[in-house]
Amino acid sequence: KLEETVSNMPGIVWVSRLEPGSHAIKVEFVSGCTERLLGYSVEEWLSTPDFVRSIVHDEDREEFARRRDEILASGQEGTLQFRWRAKDGRVLWAEAHIYPTLDEAGAVVGLRGVTLDTTDHKRAEEELRRGEERYKMATSAGGVGVWDWDLKTGDIYIDPMLKSLIGYADEEIRNYIDDWGQLVHPEDAELVMERAQSHIAGETAIYEVEHRMLHKDGSVRWFLARGSVVMGDDGKPTRLVGTDTDVTERKQTQEALHQTEKLNKSIIESSNDCIKVLDMEARLLYMNPGGQKLLEICDFDEYLHAYWPDFWKGEDRQAALRAMALAKAGGTGTFQGYCRTMGGVPRWWDVAITPITDTGGNVSQLLVVSRDITQSKLAEEALRRSEERLRRAQRAARVGTWEWNLTTGESTWSEEIYELLGLEQGDGKATVDNFIAFVHPEDRERALGKAESAIRDGGNYYDEFRIIRRDGGVLWLASQGRVIRGDPGSAERMIGVNIDITERKLAEEAARQIEQRNRDILHALPDMMFVQTVDGDFIDYYADDTRKLILPPEGFLGKNLRDVMPPGLAEAFFGCFQRAKETGEVQVYEYMLEIEGEESSYEARITHTNSDQFLSVVRDITERKRVEAQLIESEERFRNMANTAPVLIWVNGLEGCEFVNRSYLDFLGVSEEEVRNYDWARFIHPGDRDSYMNTYHDALVARKRFEARFRFLRADGEYRWMKTIGLPRLTATGDFLGYVGSTFDITDAKQSEEAMKEAFAQLSELKSQLEAEIIYLREELKLEHDFGEIVGESEAIRNVFYKIEQVSPTNTTVLILGETGTGKELVAHAIHRTSMRKDKPLIKVNCATLPPTLIESELFGHEKGAFTGATARQLGRFELANGGTLFLDEIGDLPLELQGKLLRVLQEGEFERLGSGKTIKVNVRVIAATNRNLPEEVQKGVFREDLWYRLNVFPLTVPPLRERAEDIPLLVEAFARKFSKELGKPVKAISPAVLKALQNYSWPGNIRELANVIERAMINSEGEILRLADQLNRPHATEILPLQQTLVELERQYILRILEETGWRIEGTKGAARILGLNPSTLRTRMAKLGIQKSKGTSQ
């Protein structure tokens, strides 16, 4: 328990003993607190002699040892204060309470004690000491004075310190508020009193104001006055007590700082460097105007908070990020980078990034200074390139150095000498004789002679000679050297360079040949040339024939223009001289001159030369003038012929229109002057303009003939169809000059062509309609042949006949209602055949069998390309039925989105084909049929109510077969006769039992089912008596089905029953579709709509 208590003590408890025979102290026990306070383990204390002394601070170690020795010598307890160093390097203060351990004889044999950590105590003492020191310094500095104002008497106590702050002794100022108030600066007195009264009145929590005081020496001092009221027993203010602190230096510092800030801002604003301030996320907060100008930024707001590293690319961006990281860590980051201004100008920048710290010394922002070093970079690059060029030039110039020892005859050659000779280094010995052997034989003697002369006379050596390389090539070398003499003055060595001047020699030879060629060309020119001074004096001339000159050469050389030429001509030349000198342009002047009685035309081209002279090149243009006159006469003849032509004739040059004839001007209604500046393309019809311009441009690029047709606006405002043909104009040398062409009015021919196209289109339309009608008529005849006429004599069927007779003569829309298989389509045919439209087709559309995506196309037709797969125009059923009847079977299956379009046709008789905006008008009678309960469909929202009302003008219900059982014998007879003929069966009679069975059956499939039963019976009958193949043993539907079921429910139950009996087989002779008299695809569609699905447990 004792050990645990010791270990948990805040100080380090220890026990030590003296090492025998020495003053060393070894620790025998130390508490575990040492590891917590200092980081040293107990083992380190116990294993190291005099361990404590080793960790005492260097500055305290000597005093620590002295005090410990005193305790050992005296045997009395003592206290030591010292610093020691923890294991992690921290310096801590400690206070050790030490007690000597005595043996029986009273001698000191060891020490024991406890050492406390007094670091926090020492720091508090130090802070207290510093605070007291600061207080004393503040007091001694006299920066604060105290005052106490009695609000009742007006007396004010001002301590001497405050008086001394404004230069007065204590006795010089009375303690009255008025006397003190006179020392307040006049401009601040009202503010001081106002703040005091406001605080006394309780309007402010504290009295505080900065104001100026008048010093005794006439200067002004700034003070910060702070105070608060003291309340009396009655709760009212009695005194105002406070201090005045001299803040003059702070005010002066603030003003200096303000001025410094203004100066710094002025420097930054006017700096040519780009200075920016970034936040710690590297986003732009500020940029000086000079920087904005450098970066060509018009509106800095657009870049405010922009991410600054994004201005740099590639390696420069990484350098920018590294520099920012250095600055954020408190250092300075620099780099040089390249980026473009906002205007795209490339610039090099020297960038320095330094931290901006807050009052706590923390980095809060970054200052970025970018200096434009583009010019220095360019200069560096230019210098580098210059040095590189110089180095390459030296290598390319093929300059070789040599040294000739005149005593031994040996030489030293540079690498380039070997290369000039076509040798490899080490090929042969470098001697003068070996080099001379390469010198051209014709130059060898001269080269040696010049070298010997230089050696003899002591002058410099220079010669140009040829060498023959090892490979046989010839080079020209310029050899330059000087003689080096020894102490006695004798020639010892000769050093020099050999330069390859082959190219220069070749260039000189080429220049000589060019000069000769130019001289030959000059002699071949027919022009005369004269050189005159600025004063007009002739100083040189050239003429292939001096007879062309006004005077012989000796008659005008050295003379003035005015002395040689007629006065008017001379002055004209002086005018050309003046203009050539002022403008720097060649002056061209044409004139007539009579020489030897013959008048000729001349053209002078006068140029001012760099040597302040004038060169006049004079050409005889008499023949050209004659040809030009003939050309003008020819053009006039062409113009007269063109103006009498009945077509529009035009001529275009490379710069635009050059000529149009009178017919063209009359057509446009403009003058010849106006047409040259007219944008004639705007007279072309907008619909033809692009096509014509493309044709013209393509022809112009290819320099070929073109032909185009377009509508052209005539002066009377009418567009006329024109045909234009353009032919390229070429010079004799094949140069392209433009186009000449004619334009014809083809309006009448175009109208005839359009009329033919329209007639052909109508014919094609009628042909397509006729072909479609033939197809549908064939289908109609087939249907009529298949089903025959309506058979029956029952009251129910007679009622149907009566209604057909009623409605047939009209154009009224008819809605035929009835169950599947009752013969609704036969009724529709009967209505059509007995109507006034019987000579026109009856077109049928089964809305249930067509996919929803094709119904619209089938009803209304489509244009070519209206949808994928529409490769040609197709007429819709409404167009085919125009003038006739359209039978819409299964109208209840028409998609809702098409019902509105059908309603429009029924109401207005018009529609548009798919892919066309043209409205088509039709005259069609509509007969619709359905086995659905349409009012119920309207309630469900799958059939439009307005369409229902439009169709239900004349409803006609076809009774089911079970309601007209008396017609069954007639129907059976008709079907037996039909199938007997088709199948070749000799059946002639039907037994009463069969008829009875047929009449007792409920016939859910109606007449279609009856026809199927008779056909199967005919197939199975072998003799002349008809035998049934079906077991018709089901009672009437009315006996087993509740009367509340709808027609749809009845249909669903019936189809389910047939499917179950056929084992869910749909196709084939024994399939449900055959029994129901439906197409297999139609049955599948009906099953999907009625929600009929085969259960998983049902077998096929």
C-alpha cells in the first residue's frame, strides 16, 4: 500500500546512498512517477551512477552540486531549486526537499527526499514578475493619468501625472472643470462634453472618447479618455471617475501607417508587375491595375475567385503548386513559367509567392508578384541562338588552324585541316611538304612564294589557292598567318588559319556570269534608260539604237532636261520626279514626240533610286497605241451588235460586271452606270439564288462553261424564267479574263413544262388510285362470292332488310352492331349495293387486324419517306373510297389517338397524308361495325364520346343466329349447296334429325360457326345424306348463362370453352380458330384483348 501511495504521489520519491570511497551518489529507489514526469524509466535511474546530476540543466548543474554537498556536509535537511531536462528534450523546473540518512554513528551515508515539478509555478511567477514590471514601466512612463469629477460641485481631481503629460506642474492647474476644459482642443471640446453627458444620463455603458489636449509648449497631444459614473445613496450619479491615456504616439503611428498604406497602395497600383492576393484555396482576391493591363483583363470581376493555378499549364502548373505550398508553410516560393494573356499574347513570368500573416502570425493569404520577363527571355533565347549559330557557323565555315615549326618543318593541324584535305586524323605526318602536296599544281608555286616572302620580310601572310582533296574534289582555301620570332629576332614559328572559301568563289563566279547575262539581257531590251540627278541633269543612258535618241549621246549627257526636251515635256518630267520622290511609287507618263519628222508615242516609267537619282525607262508604244485604237473600234462594233440583239448579253470580268446590252438594261430597268454597281444577284428569285451562285462559283473555279435556269425579276415586278449560258474568256496565252454570256427568256416553255408535269402527276395519281381500286374491288368480289347474299325469312332478319332499305339511299353514317359471326360485313355490302354509290368501290378496313402503328397509314396514306420503310407514296383507304363507301369493321378496336383524326374526316371530310402538310378533301360514306358495347367503352375512357355520337346516327343491330332459329334450314340448305359444289360431294338431302339438332343448338359462333359445322359435315359425309361431324349437345346459352352478362363476357366464356375442348390448339383443322370461323392471328388478338391465357397446368 505504501509503494502504491508513493507511486501515485505528484512528486518523485527517491532514496540514494553514497558510494564508498567517493562522492558519487547511487539511487537505490525511485517512484514510478519519474517515467510519467520525465520519461526516464526506473531502471535508468538505478543503473546510472549520479543519474540526477547528469540530467540537471547545464546552467544549474554547478549550483545543484554545491547545495547538495552542503547538505551532505552539514547533515541538515535542505531544499534545492533547479532545472532538469526530460527525455524528450523539454526543460522543466523542479524543487527537491532533501533529507540526509545517518548511520548509528551519526555519519551521513545517503540522501532521501521528494522532487516536485514546479514548472507551472515558475511560469506563473515569471508571468507575474513580467506583469509587475510592465505595470511599473507603464507607470514610470507616465502614459496614464487619473481624474475624478464631482458632478455636484464641479470640482475635478487631476493627478499630477496627467498634468505633466501636457507639460504642467501640479500647482499650475486648478482643480476646476472649467479650467481643465480650456485645455481641451477647441474642435474636440463639444464632443468630449457630449459623450460625458450621454454617459451620465445612462445612455451609454461607459464613457469613452478620443480627443486632443493643448500642451504647454503649444503642441497638441492625443488622449483616450475612459470612465464611468459613481452612484450615490439616492441612486443618482455623483461622480465621474476615469483615466486619460496619452495615445499621441499611437495616433502618429496610425497616421504614419495610413500614409504608408497609401504609399504602398500607390506603389502597387502603379507597379508594372502583376501583383495578386490569393486566399488559402489559391483563389484570386485582388489584382493591381498594372497586372490587369499586363494580362489584358478588361473586367477583373470575371476572374474574381478564379483558381490561380489554372492560369498555368503542364510543368509550370506543378511549379506554381509547389511554390504555393512553400509560401503556405511560411517560406517564399519562386519559379519561372510561361502563360498567355487573356488576349492570347505569350509571356514569360518570374513569380514570387510570399505569405501574408494575420495578427496571430498565422498565414492567412498569399501575395503573388509576377514580373514580365518575356523580353529578357527573348534576349536570352536570342543570345543562345546567336551563340549556337556562331558555333555552327564556325563549324560550317570549315575553319582549320595550323602551326608550322620553321626549324623542323613539322606542322600541327587542327581536326578541320584533316577534314578539308579529306583525311582522317593520323593519316600521314603533319608537315608542310605533305600539305603542299595537296595544293593545286597551278597555285603551288605562288602559295610557297608568298609564305617565304612573309617569313623573310616578317609581315603577315595571306593567300587564296586551291587544294585537291584525297577524293579528287577541289576546294578554294583562304590561308592567313603570321610569323612568330624568337629572342634573337629569327623566325621560329608561323601560325595561321585555313578557311574554306569554295562557296564564296563559286558565288563570285556565279555573280560574274549573272552580270554578263544581265548585260546581254539589257542589250536585248527594246527600252531606253536614262539616269538623271534631282536637278534633271543627264548622267547616264542606255539605248540599243542611238538613233532612237532625240540627240546624239554627246548632245545631252551632262545637260539638263530643259535643255534637251520641249518645255512642256520637261516640266511634266520634273512633276513626275517630284511625285516619285514624295510617294516612293513608280510614276508612269505617256507622251508624244516627233523625231526626224515622225511622231511617235512613248511611255516613261520613272523611279526614285536610293542614291537620290531618277531612273527613267522609256518605251516606244506607238504600235500598242495603234492596236488599242483598233480594239476600241472593235468593241464599239460589238456593243452596237449586242444592243440590237433580242437576248440579254453580258460580260463579267474578274472584278465584276463589265458590260450588259440594251436588252439587259431594259429588262432590269436601270442605266448602264447603275448596273455596274448593282448587286444583280438580288434580282434572282430567293428560291433559285443559292443554286445559281453555286453553279457559277463551281464554273468560275474550274474556268469552264456553265449553264443555269432561274427566275429573274423584271422591271415590272414579274419574275420570268431565264436560261443563261456563260463561256470563259481567255487571252491568247490562256489567261482567264472572266465570262461572256447570254440569257434567254424561257418563261413560256417553262410554263408548258410545268403544265405537262402537273398533268403527268395527275395521271400518275389516277393510275395509282385505279390500281388500288381494282385490288379492293377484287377483294370485294371475292367476299361477295364467298358469303353470297343474306339468307333468311324470319321476322328478325326481315327487320334488318327493312332498315337497309331505309338507310341505303342516303349518305348517312351507319353503325352495324352484332355479335361475332352474325354477318355484319354482308349487311354493309347490302347497304352499299343498294345505295347511290354502288358504282364506286366499297373499301374495307378491319381495325382489329392491323397493327396500331399501321392503321393511320392505311386509313390516310403516306408520302415517300414519311417513316422507315415508306419507299413510295401510298394512297389511304379514305382516298380509295372517295365517292364510294368505307367500311370500318371492328371500329371499337381503333386506337384512341386516331379517333380524333377519324372524327375530323367524318365531320369535315378532310385529312392529311402522313409526311404531308397538304389537306385532302374526300366524299366518303362511312359504315362502321363492332361487336363491342361502345357506351361502356366510352365510360372506360378508351373510346371518344364525340366519335360515338358521330357514328351512332343510324344504328343497325344484326340478330344472333339463336334469335332466328327458323332461318337455320334455309341457311343449312344454302351452305350445303355451296360446299357440295366446292368439295364435289353428291349430298342431296338433310335428315330431319340433323335439322332438329341444328335448330336446338345455341350457336354462340352464329352463322360463321354454322358454316363451319356444315363444311365439316360435308367433308365427313360419304353418301347423299348429310351427316354431322360435331356433337351439338349443348343447350341454348340462355339456359346456362345469366342474363346479366355483357356481350364481351359471353364472348370470353365461349372462346374459353372452345379452347378447352380443342386442348388449347389454335391452328389446324381441329383448332379453335377453325371452329370459331376466325383467322388464327385474329383469335390471338381477341384472346390478348380479353385477357385469355393458358394456365401452366393445362396440357396441349
